[in-house]
Amino acid sequence: MEDSINGTTGRSIDIELGGQEVITIDLDNLDPSPDDVLDLLKEGQCKVSVWAKLAGEYWRRGYLPAAERIAHSAIECTSLTANGTTALSPPIYALLANVQIAHAQRAPKVVLPDAREDKLTGVRPKEEYYREAAQYLNTGERAAAEGGEGVGGTLAFLTRGLYCTGIQQLATRSMDDAMRSFEGVLAEKPTNVVSLLGKARILYARRSYPQALKMFQQVLQLNPSCIPDPRIGIGLCMWAMDHKAKAKAAWQRSLEVNPSAWPAQLLLGLESINESKLGSKTEQERAEAFRIGTKYIEKAFNANQKSAAAANALCELFLRKNNLARALKLAERTIQFADTLTLLTEGNLRAARVLHAEGSLAEATKYYTVATEGQPKHVLGAIGMAQTQMQNDEMAAAIHTLDTLIQSPNPQRSLEATVMLASLRAHPRPGVSSADVAQEKIKARELFDRASKTLELEDSRVNGHADAPGRATSFISDDMDMHVEIARLWQDENLERTTKAFRDALRISAASGQTDARLLNNLGALQHMEGNLVEARTMYEDALTEAAALCPEDGETMSTSILYNLARVYEDSGDNAMAKEAYDKLLSRHPEYVDAKIRQAQMLANLGQPNEAHEQLKQALATQNTNLNLRAFYTSFLLQNSAKAAKDFVFATLKDHERHDVYSLCAAAWIMYNQSRESRDPNPKAMEERKRNFQRAVEAYHKALQLDPLCAVAAQGLAIAVAEDALGTLSGVLPTSAADDAQRRMKYAREALDVFAKIRETLNDGSVYVNMGHCYYVRDEFDRAIESYETASVRFYDGQNVSVLMCLCRSWYAKATKEQTLVAMNTALKYAQAALHVQPSDKAIMYNIAMIQQKAAELLFGLSPAKRTLKDLLWAISQANHAQRIFASLAADTSPFLPYNIELADQRRKYGESMLRRADEHLATQKEFEAEAQGRLDAARQKRQEERQRQEALERAKMEEHRIQAEKLAKERRIAREQALEWTREVQMESDEERERKSKRAPKKVKVEAESGDDGLATPAEPKKKRKGKLKKANDQGDDNEQLFSDEDIDSKPAKKVSALRGAKKRVVRDDDDQEIAGGPRKKQFKSKEYISDTDEEMS
């Protein structure tokens, strides 16, 4: 039997039947049903190659079941085992293995048992096909081994390689076996296209893009019509290497060559979708790119509905259109047919998104969990999982999910996840301690800072390029709520950053066309606290205008607080009329607005109408007696007028309304402490009551701190008690010794200073600095005390607080007394006079002024004349005289209540009189001292003047001597030059005479002396003297008759030089003597010249 394939007239195959009949099968027109072909093959007992050829042709035309049937029939045919042909069956088994792999390519990876939309029934998973392919390969290898051909050949290697490439990428991720199989084939046949394609695919999977690109290009050169198209791989490699234009061109070319191929359509569709996201394009261009991309993806899916990649891309499009049913079906299709981990994760993620949008949180959570388990660092999966956890009120789990995403190892830089995590941490959660809440806020601020820096970097990058920022970046940057949240996080820590965040939010709100009145109100409040009253007023007024444009319900709510803030800024600006009008308008709308009534009462009190203010507060209390803010203000009002009434009221608040009210506790403690400190009753019973009140005050402060650990007022009260030793010396406990008492006071002041330093960071009030000044004063650190008092006076009281001014006066007075300096005493006097200017009727200040003036004179009287001046002494005496008049006035005062002791004032007056009796003596002594000092000063000044004049005379004499020497030297040089000129003329005249004599001897025969080159010796007639100086050609441009010599040359005997020159003989050197002269030693030759010149250095 002979089989033949005729390729001359067309693609056909001849089958011989019985040796007499030949049937030709046209391969280009095969019948989809292989029954007739099978009968012919069996009847003709054809070779394996014919069976394989026909099966391959059926497969090529898409008749895969027919090809598989032919292959099975070939194995079942008994003729294959006859005549020792068993060894020829491995190609059929290899063909069957490839058929199974082809079935696996269109089979699902998994079958979802609970699929809602894409339900698959009666289908086999890929794993079964791969298992059968492996069985066929193993059977073929055994058959080959039995036939003696060894294990497999090129086809077996290829089949095994493709098989491993297909199943190992996702299952075991071991592609080494496939790579070895391909390289084994390429070692035998380097141009094998299938092996090159397989190796290129593995290199691409390993991200070796340049090597993979070279492989794909080699395949394209070997077979431009290769299927699968290597242009797809070329484009993928180009895209991975960021050559997107070249990648698109490769895919477009692939689509031109194979118009029905779906991979190129899918890739071009994805490229167009990505292009539609570019911010640099116009809206119309983006819409057109999206339309083209959608069209390509739909075509790709219709061409291959079993493609997980096409289903995944199309699912995203349906998600955007909110077609959830179709999107869920495509997501389930992606999950079931995905052959890579990335596609499987994307499918689960999109299914979760669909179910999340439907509200099926349990099912969505299941799919999110699968997606994040496969890829724990998947950004969208983590964000989606966190969202479902938030909806399930699992805030801690959501924080953990997002924290895992952005933390090491392999942290993901997701701006969305960072902002989301920061927002979660910013809000307190139930069951979290206050310390943990503070830590969470710190972490939230750090996360927001990181997000802000990322946005700034993105803005700077965009400003340097033409591309617009990404949509997600722009959305987050323009998120007003995020900036508001940042402002809230910083409002207790940094007002500057709070203001910046609110301004960013206001900018975004204004850009939307509708400015949020709440942002204007908040910014106004910040400016108000910073003291920028004009800007605050403007913002309040703008906020009020914006609120009026809202609906009545929302507008009225906002207008109430805004109008109150506006009235406050009017009040602080001193515009009482506008403030009163605003408060009245507010109370007309809301008569129950207690804060407005409180401010009206405060305005009345400031205007000197305490009775009217009291009535206003009583009316408010009559309607809202339980309002703790109102009761707190009323307590403060009573403290300014009646301490007893304030004490009764605050104890009533603690007893009848709220015993844990922090303000009332602090007020009660302050009242009891001050009453105890001011008590001077020496009665033992009174002393015991005083001590008990100190203890109660300390207990009240301590209780307030327990209720509010951040209460700075309570902490300051306890610090004052520590500094003053309220439970010890101040309570009447006598110290063991003066030294022990001083040591204790220093120790307690140091402890109190530590507390005040911490309070200063939270309580922005002048009292903190005043108390710190008191502690420094106790420790005799007067400079630091002055610094603290100055800070309080300038920053908080504008130099108008009498108490602080007198504290400054006291500190400077103590400093002056300690250091014995009049400057410090004068400063103390200035502060006392400033305090008297604020309160002119305060007689205690007048007493202190007189005391300082008297002490200044006493200070100067006690100093030696060298440490004082007559001017200061006169000033101090005049001040002491003024003090005498003040003390006399104070001692003569008969008022019933005086803040000083009259007897002490009179004693001071008498002391001043005795002290001033020595004033004339001190003045005389000072005048005599200063006269003597002035005399010594004048004598020293005269002596210095005389010494200066003597030095000047010496300088003049020395300069005159130098001048005379210079004139003498110049004269000598002039004479030397004249002599040199004379000698030059003589030399010139002698040279002229010699030339005349030579011209007369010209007719006679001249004897030329030749110098021998052998011995190099000159003739005896040649002069042996050497010349000094250089022989120089005369300058044609200079003076021909002038020659200058240095002093050294002048001192020598130029006449001898001239005679030596005159006696030198000329010699003629022939041309044939050059070589000899060059080879032997040369003698020094002299040439006669008209001029002999020296160097410039010799002339100088």
C-alpha cells in the first residue's frame, strides 16, 4: 500500500484502496462530518502520518471534535499494531494531548457552585483536560519506549512545554520545566517557531521584556503569518517598556493582518480606555476614545466569550453604566475562566463591587476576602473590604485592613487609602481610652500630612508638564470635607494649620459656586481669636449674607451663631452700639439665647452699670436656672462685687445642681483659698479654720483635676498652693529655723515652676506668667522674674494691669538693692509711676514711690564717690525731697481705711530728714572728688598732647632727612648718566677713526685666518680677555647716540673694555668648516658692535 500527498494541483491527499483504486481527498473542502474519511482510512489501512495529517487539517479548520474522533479511531485501528508499527503511535497520542490542551483553553478554571448569573452546567474544568493530556503524553512515551525510539521527540517536547506553560503559571508558578522543554527543542532546531513563542511568553511572564521582545521579533521574521500573532507579544513588551505608541502600532498591524482575532481588539480597547482618562485631552477627545475602546472590547468579547480578560474589561464598562446584572455575570465569567492570579483577583473584586452596590454586604465581603487573600496588597480590594467593614460597624477591622495595606512590608502608595485611614483614626471609637484617642489623632495628623505632601508633589509635577492631574488626585485635592477634618484635628494644637485647612476648604467651596457660610464663620472665629478683628468682622458679615441665601430652616440655624459672633467682634472692637443692636436682634428672634443675655450684662458692667447688669442676669437665671454656663458667669460677676455672695452661690450650684461642675469647683477653691490667705486673725480657732479652708481648697482643685485632667485652672491653683506652702507655713505651721524655711520655699517654688511651665503650654493667660514671676522672685532670680512679668504685662494686659506693674516695680527694686545699681532703681520708679498713672488715687502706690525715691538717695549715699556721679546725686537728693513731701502727706492723712501704716509713713519721713542732713556733705565730697578726677584727667590729656606733638616733630625731621638723601642720590645718578653719555661719544669717535684706517688699507691683500676644526684652538693673535655685559644690536627706533650704564659698570674701567674690543680680530668661517665647528669645542667669539647695552635691572 502506498500513500501520497499531492501538492502540485492543490492541497489534497491520495488514499490507495486494495492497490487498484486511489481516492483523492481535497483538504481545502473537507466535510465537517469525518465518517466517510474514517471509512476510507480504515479500509485503506493508512499510515499514522496520514491519520495525523487529516486530523490536523480538521483541527486547522475548526473541526476540533472531528479531529479528536479521527485520532481516537487511529489508536483503535488494529492495523496500527500490525507489522511492528506500534512505535508509530506516539504522534497520535501527542496530537490527542494537544487536543485536550485546546479544550482546556476554552474550559473554565473553576465552576462556581453558587453563581447567580453565569451558571455553567455540564462543563468540565481545565484540570480534567490537563490530566487527560498528561495521560496521553505518558502513554505515547511508553509506546515510544517499547518501540525502541526513546522518550519523545520534538513534538513531545513541544507538547510538554505548552502543557506546563498553560497550567503552571497559576497552579505551581513553576515554569522552569516548560522553559527546559522549549530550550531542548531549540537546541535541536533553533528556528522552531512554537518553541520561540513559548520561551518568549515565559520571559514576558518573568518581566524580562527586552529578551522577550527579541524572541517575538525573531518569530515574526521567521513566520509573518504565525498564529498566535507575535505582534501581540511585541506590543505587550513595548507597553511594558513604556513605548506605548509603538505598542499600539503593533496591535493595529496585528488587527490588519488578522481582522477576526480578539487579542488585538481587546488590547486596543484597553489602550483607548486608558487614553480616555488622560487629563491633557479635551472632553470631546476623551469621550471619543472611550467610545472606541468600548467598541473594541465588545468585539473582542463577542469573538471569544470564554476569555476572562475580555469579560473582565467589559465588566468594568457595565459597572460604570450601573448595569449590575450584566456586570455580575461578566465578573463571574472572569472568575471561572481566569487563568492568572491577577485576573482571578480582578474578577472577585468586581463581583464584590457589584454586590456592594446592591447592598449585599455579606456576599460582597466574601468576594472581597477572596480578592485580598490572593493579593493582600491590592489597593481596591483593601479599600472595598474596609468600606464593608465600616458599614458593618467594624471600625477597628477597617483600620487594620487599611493599615496593613500602606505599612511594610511592600507598602502601597495609595492616596485614597491614606486619606481614608486618616479619617478613620481621626474619629474616636467606643471603648477607646482617652490616651489611645490622643495617639490616634497624632497618627491621623501624620497620615493627612503625608497625603498633603503627595498632593503638593503632584501639583508641582503637573505644573512642570502639560498633563493635568489624575482624576483621583483632583477629587481628593478638591475634597472640602477632608480639609475641614484636617482643621478639626489641628484646632487644639496649631491655629495656623487650622486656618490654612479652612482656607483650602473655603477655596474649594467658592469654586463650586456656593460658598459655605459655616467655613466663613469658622475662619472668622479663628481670626477673631488671633485678634484680627477687621478681617473677622468681614468674614462674619459675608457668612451672614451667604446664610441668608439658604433655605429658611438651614439659614436660620446658621444665622443665629454667626450673628452672635458678629456681635462679639463688634463688642471687642469697641463698637458697643452695633454690638447692642446685634444682641437685641438676636434676642428678638431667640429670647432663650442665654449667651447673648450674658454678653449684654457684661457690656452693662463694662459701662459702669452693675445694677442693670445684675438685673439682666437675674432675669436670665429666672428662666434658665440650671444652665451651668449662666451660673458660671454669674459667679464671676459676683466675685467682682461680693465675695460672700459669690461663695454662697457657687456652693448652691455644687449642692443643688451639679456637684461635679469643674468651673464651680475651681471657683469654690479660689474663694476659700483667698479668704484663708487674707485672714490675719491670730485667734487659734481662726487659725484652725484657716488651715481647714486651705485643705478644702486643695481638695476642690484636686477633684476638678480628677474630673478634667486638662483643667489648667485647677492645676494652676494647686501649683500656687505648692509655691506658697499653703498646707505648711501659710497655714500657721512654724518652721524649725529661718534657714529651713528659706530652703523649703526655694524647693516648693522650683516644683511650682515645673507645673506652671506645663500649664503655659495649654493656658494662654497672663496669670500663668505672673505666677511664674512670683516663683522666680522667691528664688531670687530677679531677671527671670522680670522677664515673666514683662511677658504678662505686654502680651496680655497692654501695660495697664496695676498688679503686674507693681510686681515689675518690686522685682526691679529687689534687683537694685541686691546689685546696688541706680539704673535698676530708676526702672522700678518708672513702673511705680506707670501704675500710679493707671490708678491715680491709689495711696499704696504713692507710698511705694516715696519709698523708692528715698531708697535711691540712700543707695547713692552709701556708694563711694567713684561709683556715683554728681548729676545722679543731685537727682537722688531732689527725689528724696519729693519723697519727704509724700511721706508727710501720707502721715497726715486721717482717712479711716488706709493701705499703709501711718506710723511707718511718719518714721520714713523722719528717717528722710536725718538722711538729707548729710546731703551737703555728700555733695561737697562728690564735687571735690570729681574736681580731682577732672584735674587728673586734664593732666593726663595734656601729657598725651605733648607726647603726640613730640612724635610729630620727630616724624617731620625724619622725613626732611629722607628728602635730602633722595636729592643727593638723584644728583649722583644724574652725574653718572652724563659721564656715561660722554664715554659713549668717545667710543663712537674711536670706532669711526678705525673704520677710516681700514678703508685706507682696503687695496692691500687681506689674510684670512682659518680656525682648525681638529684642535679647536684660537690663533695667538686673538685676544684672550672675556667681555662683560651683553652684545646687543642697536635699536633703530631709539636714540642712536645714547647709552646707559648701571652704577656697577660705571665703577669699572670702560676704557679697557673698549680697547679690548678694538683689539679683537675678525675671522671668516667657511661653509665646509661648519661640520668641524659643530663637532669640536667652540671658542668664544666676539663681534664688534657700535653699542653696548646693559639690562634694565642694572640701570635701576
